[in-house]
Amino acid sequence: MTADALLASVTTQTDTPEDRLRRAKTASRAIARLTSDEKAAVLHAIADALVSDAERIIAANADDLRRGETDGIGASLLDRLRLDGARIDGLAGAVRQVASLPDPVGELVRGQRMYNGVMLEQRRVPFGVVGAIYEARPNVTVDIAAIALQAGNAVVLRGGSAARSSNEVLVDVMRRSLAAHGVDAEAIQTVDDFGRDGARALMHGRGLVDVLVPRGSAGLIETVVTESTVPVIETGAGNVHIVLDASAPDDWARDIVVNAKVQRPSVCNAAETVLVVREGAARLVAPVVEALQREGVTVHGDEAVASLAGGVVPATEEDWATEYLSLDIAMRVVDSLDDAMEHIRAYSTGHTESIVTADVRNAERFLAEVDSAAVFANASTRFTDGGEFGFGAEVGISTQKLHARGPMGLPELTSTKWVGRGSGQVRG
């Protein structure tokens, strides 16, 4: 049967979101049985199809971009929404990298022989059905599907209305690739066409959805976390901080802050607040502010920052808690490293923080004491990314502390089970 015939054979006459969840659940059992080579072949086929269907994907994306501009969704969301040839090539490359990564399914986590001779092993197994709710990010459609499949799972996607045309084509491309390889296409599902009912079905799909990952605004994440009856891995907004210690080298301070803010301001690992230790403020503030301003960044500074640099917008209390996702950044002078870490404890979302310093003791203190999913010394916060970490892509960046934290790759989309092998033992 051809791929088109396989896809057409699925009945949609009485289709509901729950029907699709049930089909994903059934398909998940077949995906879990695929060998590493079979999964890799499917992923390479998806990557090839993304490139060969690039024109169709870009045309659908253009519809989303036009609608987004008309609706006034803002520059940062439009940037996240946009797909072009280079970004599609990047998506395909990420899928190929995921295909090349070690298959986590079946990996031995630990093992032991019990006192009675029973051999116990804890091994990685797929979750089953992974759900994802996200906004205006068609790249997530591909990233999550690829990682879910490589980890032996089916996936159900709710990508939001802003990217509905792009996601419709991307899901179709991936499902056709599965069908062409004789793999159940129901392993990749979308509930976008059901709108909010689709999202509710995912959140309430107890017994059908094994884990749900929200990605997007703080409001979306809060809604999913509070309303779901299925297990949720919480990803978080990125109110990301950089601390410029008194010993920070001038060029490192300037280059790291500018890169962390400017390279791609609309993403969650972009810097939003810079904290400058007072002893180094006279040397560091003006050059960093001027470098940011040359890149079009508006600096929202406290009185100390404004006294050291021109063109600074007065900061308010709200600025310290804001994830701008734009060419804006907050800057504050603090008395000490302790005060900087106290500010981070008060305002951080627990995503990523970095310190720029030549003092090894201060660097190690910061790395040990700051309680975020990722902490850096003398490096840009933009490195908190599954691709940069070598995961190929990521499901999201978890800011919670259970099971997964930080960029989520293949192991984070598996669970474990205990396997025991005995020879007639019974418990006394």
C-alpha cells in the first residue's frame, strides 16, 4: 500500500481529539518495537522530506506570517514563527543529528543481584505518548516529533493558531515519511484543528497521554501545569541574568552581554537583566551600555546605571521581573556578589544565569549557589540549548527539578522499568 493510501485509510468521519489520542496510544506500541536502525531510517527520511518539500513549507509559513502581521503578534513572535530555506535546512540537520545519537531505549541504568539470586536490571523504556502544547514555533513541531520517535514514543502536538498552516504541512510531511517506511503514521498526531478543545483533550488525556510538555509564554505554561490531569514536565520562561563581577575583563563583559542579548533576542535563553558589582561599575557600565545601544538595545537602568551611561531608560520594579524577548534589557548596580545572587533568587525563573569574572573563587561560588537549570561562568547564556549541548534538538528546557532539568533530549523522553530474572525464587 502506498503512503497516500495508508494515510487515506484512516477514518475521520467521527474524528475527535480523543480518537486521535487513542490512535497515538495504539501506534506507540509499534514505535516502541522499532530497532535503532529502523528509527534512524525513518528520521533520515523525514529530514530528506523537509528539504525536498521546503517550497511547500515556506509557502504555508508565509500564510502564517501574513496573518501574524495583520494580527499584530509582535516582532519576537514573528521571528520565532518564520521559516526560510536556511532554517528548514537547520531543522533537517537537527533531525539527522537526533538520528545519529545513541538510542536510549534498553539502556541499562543500574543492576544488581538480589540476596536470593534474582538478577535485577533497571532499563530505559519509552514513555508511550508524549504530548506537547506550544505557541508560534513550527520548529518545535519537528524537534519534538524527532526526539519522541528516536526515544520510541508517539507524539501528539498542539502548536497554536499562529503557526497552523506551517504545522499542518510539517505534520503531513512527517506522517508521509512514516507511512512510506511502513511505520504507523498515527504515531505523529496533531490536534491543532480542534483549537482549545484539542489542548483540553491533551491536558485531560489521563491514560492516553503519558507526559505533557508545554512550551511558550508564562501564561500558557501556568495554564497547562494547573489544569492538567496528566503528568507535566514544566518548562519555564527565561528571565535570564548575567552578573558582571568587579574583576570581569572588559572585552568578556561586553562581548558576552551583547551576544546573550542580541544574537537572538526572542528566545528564552537570551539575557534580560545585567547585574554589575559596584566595585567594577565605573569601568564596566558605560562600555557595555554603549555596545548594547549600538545594536539597537534599549537599556532600562537604575539610578547608578543612568549616572554612568547616557540614553538609559529609568528602570521600574516591573523591569526586574520581565522577560522582554525583544531588544530591551534591564541593568542594575549591586553592592556585592551576594547581593547579585539575592537579586537572582528574587526574580529569576530558574532558567539560565551567567557570571563574568576573573576570580575563580567567585566563579565557583556562583556555579555552586545559583539554583537555576543552567549556570555558566564566562560564557553566553545562549548556550543553554539542546543543539549546543549535543542533543541534536530539544523538547524544551525544563525549569522543574523532577526527572528532567535543563535542555531535554532523548533520555528525558524515557522512563525506566525494572526487569527481574530468577530461577524459581519465592519470597519467604
